Amino acid sequence: MRYLCELAIYEKERNELITETEEAYSKHFHLLENCFVPKENPANLTAHFHYAIFVYEILDEKIRAIKMLRQKYQEIINNLDTINEKYKSDYYIFERMSDTITLWVLNSNYLEEESPNI
């Protein structure tokens, strides 16, 4: 749905799609939580990553997106030693999160005092 938001021509249509997309993400996160999907599971990480991209690109809330993605990334870093072995091969998403945070910080007005080391 995020892509439909990008393609919408009329503001009313775009706003409706944005609302629907936010509701879909909310339901998705609720489902992940209710199904007890671990936060380090690649499906969970991917959902948070794509939501951060939605916030950054569609909602144009760059600082919020950076903080959200950095928080999720930091959660994983802090629990790296407890991650199930079966997930470790799926960590290309983790690398993409790190690269995206770096790119967003470089391309935004994100102040250095707001952005401790990535």
C-alpha cells in the first residue's frame, strides 16, 4: 500500500491511502505481537523497516523515522548474543537497516547531538 501512496495524484486519495496504510501496519504489528513472533525474527524486522521507510518517505517525518529505525536496530544489537541461530543467516535486513540509518542521517538535518553513534 505504501507504493499506492506514492502514486496517488489527488491529495484526498493520497490521504485516504495513507490512513489505510497506517491501519494496515498497525494490524500487522498487532498480529506479530499476538502470534508471539520474536522481535529478532526477520519478518518482524522487515515489517519495522518498511514502516520506517513509509514514515520517512510518505509521511515525510524524517527524524521520527530515523529514531524508530535506530531504536529497532539498537534492540537487536543489544540482544545479538541471544538471537536464535536459525535467524543469523537472514540478517541482510539488519545490514540494510544500518545502511539506511547512515544514509538518512547524512541526507537529513538530523543534528549530531540527536544522533549518537549508529
